[in-house]
Amino acid sequence: MSVVFGSSATASALRFGVLSAVVAAAVVGAGVVAGLPGLLGGGALIVVAGIVVGHWAGGRIDGTIERVQTETTMGDADAVDFDFESMTDVEDIGDAVEATLRENRRLRDRAGTLEDELESLETRNERIEAQAAELEEAMGLCAAGRLAHRIEPDENAPLSVAEEFNAMMDELEGTIRHLKDFVRLVVTSSDELMAGTDEVTTASTEISEDIQEIADGASVQSERLESVNAEMDHLSANIEEIASRSEKVATIAAETAETGREGREAARTAVDGIEEIESGSTEAVEAIETLHEDVEAIDELVEMISDIARQTNMLALNANIEASRGTTEDGDDGEGFAVVASEVKELANEVQSAAEEIETRLERIQERTETATETVTETEEKIAAHTDSVENALSALEEIAEYAEETNDGVQEISMAADQQAESTQQAVALVDETATISDRTSALAENVAASAEEQTTALTSVSDSAAELAENAAWLRDTLDMYKARQEVPGQERAPAVAAANDSRVTASTETSGREDATSGGSEPNTITEGSTDEVAASVTGPADRTEEDADDTTFEFSDLESEASEEPATDGLPTQFGSGVAVGDDGFEVGKAAATQAADGLETDGRVDFGQVFCAAEYDYEAVLDGIRSVVGDEAELIGASSSGEFTEETSTEGSVAVALAASDTVQFFSGLGTDLSDGVAAAVNEAVESLPGSVAGYPHLSAIVLHDGLAGVGDQVAVATQRNLGHETSFVGGSAADDLSMEATHVFHNETVESDAVVVGLLASKEPITISVDHGHSPISEPMTVTKSEGGRILELDGKPAFEAWREVVEPYLEERGRTVDFDALEDGSLELFGLLTEFEFGIEEGRGASDDGYKIRWPGLSLTTEGYLDFPVGVPEGTELRVMHSPKSDQIESARDTARDAVENAGSSEIAGGFVYDCACRSIILEDEFGEAVDAMADELEVPFTGFETYGELCMERGQLSGYHNTTSVVMLLPE
């Protein structure tokens, strides 16, 4: 607008002046009548007053406009929407003031809202500050080592710090516990390495001392040999002297021998004569003895004749008596005399015979006397004849005696030389003995040196093995730390995918060894396994063993993005996963296996195609016959794994003493398997053997999962879990169990195709287009405070908190039972009893691993491997000293609900994926706790899963979820579900 005056105040003054003039004119017009002078004076006064009042009013208006403009500018000028420079009257000011008042009211309302928001923000800031303080306190406690501390979640909290912090601490706690296990392994390897080094040092010291002693002995031996040499020289001189003297003695001895021969001839002649004399004397003696015998016989005859004479005299006397008696009373005259006469006659005959014999003997005596006389005469002649021979022999003997004296002198000289020689010989022998002793000692020392060297070699081998194991554990620890570091990377930041080593046999598996033609399509190409690349493979595993020295420092274990290009590839047309289950019982293993496999195959809509099978078999069957029966149904191409069990079940039934079979065929899942033996000799080596033929990645199948079955009596389930994770990688989840044998605890077996092995591990690898989901739950709750293992030997815990382990367990269980009205006489428990077995199974132990590790943060451990009250507790796996344990308990209802929760969690983890079927690994301990109600637990899982499945009762369960660090469990349910 155009401004006529300098300011709005001047314009207003003029307007008031004009107005006043008009009024004054009116007043003048009206005051003509009243008087002209008065009217002019009043009019002038009015004009002046109007101008002054107008000027004052204009200034006030300008001030008001400026204030309104200022206030409006401080507020929202656009909201007032006035051009203050165009305002020229009060109406404009009124409109502006009204607009300003409206804006001020709006601003006051907005200020109130802002005050409310500010108050809310202050309250939120206070709560955030409180959360920050709580988080700071929690972080301080964690920094101080209290990793078990958690923040109580608050639903009304402005930030979800508690949940994220607790989740982080759960994972961190699990990681730290796992790292503790690694550190224990590293420390154990280091201790073994140090022990081996000490042994090598000790052996080296012993070898050095023995070698020094050998050197000293060799020096002494050399000195002794020099002494022996000197003595031998002296001995040689003595021998020469003896030889010289011996020649003289030999000459004398020859002359003595000649004289001796002559004397021998004379003596022989004398001896012959004496023998003849002796013979004649013998004959004479014999003749005289014969004469003596004859004389004795004659003497006897004379005595006999004397007796006959006496008898004759008596008979004569009797005859006289009879004659004087005359005739007897009965008239026999002379009969008595006749008898006497007869006897006299007989005696007379005997006398005559004796006389004749005497005569004969006398004649014989005469003849022999003459013979004896002649013999004696001849003997005298022979004696006289041989007297000269005897004299000749005596002369010879005298000469021999003279030679003998000379010989004796020589012999004495020889004897003296021999004594000297003997003395030298003794000295030589002593020196030789000493030398031999030194030699023996040297030999012994040499043997000690050899033994020490062998021990040193063994120790060095042990050191080498320990160093290798230490290096392997260190590499494993590095991979784990790298995994944890990868999780701290900025979300969305691109990472280079892991590239498998060129020589990784697991990655370079060929189509000939692992591909399989589609049985339903006949001419389709086999599935191809290629080396992983960024365009084709989403999951590529490079294990620690594949690194070389060159890339050991700059190679890290990276996790492939599960949302990679491979996982985004649209699924190719093909067979969705088909799954069938079957169970059978009977007497013939072949027929039972065939029946179970037939039942499972009936659930597949594949026209006979089977890609994979898992078998659970009771210990009473011939395993090889069972596998042959299954092969008769599934053919030779299907991958087949399995294990002996302590109970088998499917979605339809729970049995014992049976064979359960699960069969699968799929174009969305590929199956591979491997076997490792000699598990107890080395877990890592056995697992390496089992997985070395498995692919590290499969093109188009980015998700890797595994099933691991192993000898349940080897006592290395926890090590199998760790070694499997190390080989397959942290992003590969796996499940499985320990083979069983119907609680006989004698021998357990695993199956791989047609092979049946004990002390072995079998690994089945599943490569899938969609993730395979798993879940784990045990249903136990702690009933004790933490107890620390203060003394253990492998899987045998000797002390808990310094007390005998069994007593520490009893001190928890006994009052717990009494509080619930159950009375158990623990003092009367017998070793090996079912009651003790049941209690140890009902009240197991839990190892606290953090809530991120497994259900409620505990892994269950069964202490009933040895049923004894002697003070220790035996576990199926090692429990190192320093481990914290709690006694756990789970009522039957909780066990059943736990089985249901495991199945429900598995279904929820599957999300929107359709489920084809599954595998369940449950503990034999759960069956013992539930007894006849175990079937209810199986039914609860069947209600939740609503798909076919098979399972078995194990001696321990394996569950390693992707990216987690849990592993080996007892009395736990583990479920794996296969997507269609």
C-alpha cells in the first residue's frame, strides 16, 4: 500500500484532527446562535485536543501493532496470516489481535501437549536410566564373573534390554562353559605334554648317567684287561718252564713205563700162578668142606645108632618083662613078646642100614682125602714155581720206585710251577671275572639305555600325540572363538563366504559315489554334488583339519547366510519327501526285518523307491539277518543306518523286543552316511573316519543336518558330540543316540548298510532344501543347591563338595522323599538291586549350562552305571573336577508333558513347512521312570506331531542345535522332523 504520512501515528493524528474540525464546524454551526467568538475558541480548542489525542492514539496503535507482530512472529506467523504493514485502523488491529489470541490459545494447547509429552519423556528417560543402571550393574556383575546373573524382564519397560541381555548371557554362558571344556581338553593335553616332556627329560638324564657309568666301566675294564695281559705273559713263561720240566718227567715216565711193562709181565705171571694156586686151594678147601660134611653125616649116623642101641636095650627090657608075665588073662600067650621082637627086628634093620651108610661115607672120605692131598701137593709145587716170578716183579717194582722218586722230584718242580701258574691263573680269572662283571654291568646299563631310549621314544610319541591333540583343540577353540566373533559383526555387512579347501574329500564327493538316479523318472540326471561356491552353495564347511600352515593364520570359520541365493532358489519339481514307519516282532530276524520294512514301505508313494532307512533293533535278534531282511525290501541303493536298542516305538505303538524301521524317499533331501571304527581308541579319529567320505556341501541343498549313532558302552558320548560338531561345523545341527542292548550292558552295536559294528560310530548326513528342525527337552527340575565335583576319575565321581558322592546324593534325596511321604531305607539298599537302580534313575543330576544350551539350562546325567552304595557314582561319560551339579527330579506327569513339549516345539520350529515324518531319540531311563506309562509319552508325541515317526530307547541322547553348544544328554527326548 502507499504511505502518505511518515507514520501511522501522524496519519491517525490528522484523521482525528479532521474529525475534530468536522465536529467543531458542527459546533460552530450550532453556536452561531450562541455567539461567534465562543464558538471559534471552542472549535480551536477541540481541534488542538483532537490532534493531540489522535497523535497519542496513533502511537499506541503502532505499539500495539508492533507487539502483535512480535508475538505473532514468535508463534506461528503463517497461522495469523496478516500483513502488519498494511494495517491502518483499529479494525485491522482487532482482527490481528483476535487471530493472535486464537494462535496463542492453540499454542497454549500445544504447550500443554508438549508438557505432557515432556513429562512422559522424562518418565521414559528415568526408566531408561534405571534400565541403564540395572544393565550397568548386571554388566559389572558379569564382568566380575557372575555369568549366571540375569535381569528380570519387565513388559512395561521402554526397551527390551532384559530379554536381549539374558539371551546374550545365556549364549555367552553356554559359550564360556563350552570354552571351559575346550580349556580342560587343552590343559589335559598340556599336562600330558608336560608329563611326556618330564618323562623324556628323566629318561635323557638316566641315559646320560648310564652312558657315563658305561664309560667309567669301560675305562676300568680296559685297565683290568691290561692287568690280565700282564698276568697272561707271566702265565705263559710259567707254562714254558712247566713244558721243559714236563719233557724230563716224560723221559723218566717213559723209562718208568718200560720198567712197569716188564714188571707188569712178571706180575701178570705171578698173578696167573697165584690164580692157579688160588684155584687149587679152592678145590682143596672144597674137598675139605666135603669131608667135613661127611664127618658131620657120620656123626649123625653114630648118634642114630646110639639111639637105636638105647631103644634096643629098652625093647630087651620089655621083652624080659613080657616073658615074666607069661600068659594073659584072655589067653593070648606070647603076643606081647612078639611085638617087642618085631620092634627089635626093625631096629636091627635100621642099624644095618646106618652101618652100610657109614661104610659108604668112610670110603668117600678116603677118596676125597686123597684128592685134597694131591691138590695141596700141586699147590706147593705151583708156589715154588712162581716164586721166581714174584722175585722178578719185586725187582721191577724196586726200579719203578726209583723212577717214581725221580718222577716225584719232577712232579714237585712241576707242582711248584703249577702253583705259580695257578696263582697267576687265579689272578687272571679274578681279573676276567671283574671284567665279566663290568661287562655284565655294562650290558645291563646298555639294556637300561636301550629301555630308556625306548621309553623316551614312547614318551616322545606320546608328546607328539599330545601336541597334535593340543594343536587340534587349539584350532577347534580358535574356530569357536571365530564363530563368536562372527556373531558380533554389523548386521547387513557383507561377508566373504567360506571356501572349502581344494583337497577336502568331503567337498569333492563325486556323482559316482553319492549321486543317485531318480527311481521314478528312470532317465533323469543323478543329483550332482559339486564343490561349494558363492553362487551355488549356501553352506560350505571347512574344518580345522583342512587348513594348511599357510592359511592357518588368516582363515576363519565363517557361517553362511541361511538366506543366501541358494536358499532363495525356487524348488525344482520332484518328489516331495515321503516317509513311512514300521515295526514287527517274531523269532526269525530276516522275516522280522522284512515285515517291518514292508510296513514302512507301504507308507511311501514312490513305486518302490527308497533313498534312506534307519533301523532300531532289539538285542535278541541276529542283526545281520535283520538287515538282510530289510535289504530284500528296500534294495541295494538306499543308505541304511541304525543301532541296537532297549525299546522301539512308532506313532502307532511302543514295544520291546522288536524291530522298528523308518524309510524315506525325497528329491528335496539327499542322504549320505559313513562309518568310523575303534571308537574307544580315539574318538576324533573314529569320527574323522565316519565323516571323511561325506560332502561338505551339496549344490542346491544349503541346509545340512546329521544323525549320529554310536556304541553306548564306550563311555564317550560327550566326546562324540564335540568331535562331530568340530568336523561338521557349528552351523550343522545333529541328533542321535547311544546304542543300547535291552539293559543287559554287555555289548551295543551300530549298523551301516550291511555292516554291524561295536565300538564304532555311524553318521548320516542330510542335505535339504528346507531346514530340518530339531528340539530337545527333559522335564527335570533341580531339587538341590549346586554341588561341585571335588574328586573324579573319568566318569566316576568320588566326591561332591568334599563328601563321598553317594552320601552327598543321599543327603538330598532322602529328606526330599520323606517330605512327600515316601520312606526308603537307604541303609538296607543292596548293590545291584532294582530299588537302587530305580532311585538313581529317578533322581539324576543336571549340569547347568545356561538357558541357551538346553531346556531350562541343564543337561541331564545318569549316575547309575554302577549300582553300588560304596560311596562313588558312575556316569556314562566323563565328569571333570570342578563341574557344578544339581540333583534333579521329574514326576511321571512331568516326564509325559516333557515328551509332549518336545514334539510341540519341533512342530513350532518347522513353521509353515509341511512335515513328512520324523525320528525320536528317547532315553531308556525315561522308560524306567514311567514304567507302563511310557506308551502315554509316545502317544503324547504322536498327538502333537501328527506324522509317522520311529524312535528307540537309547543309553544317551545327542542334540546339537545349529549355532548352539549343547551336546550329550540323558533322560531327554530329542526329535528331528523332515520337511516335505
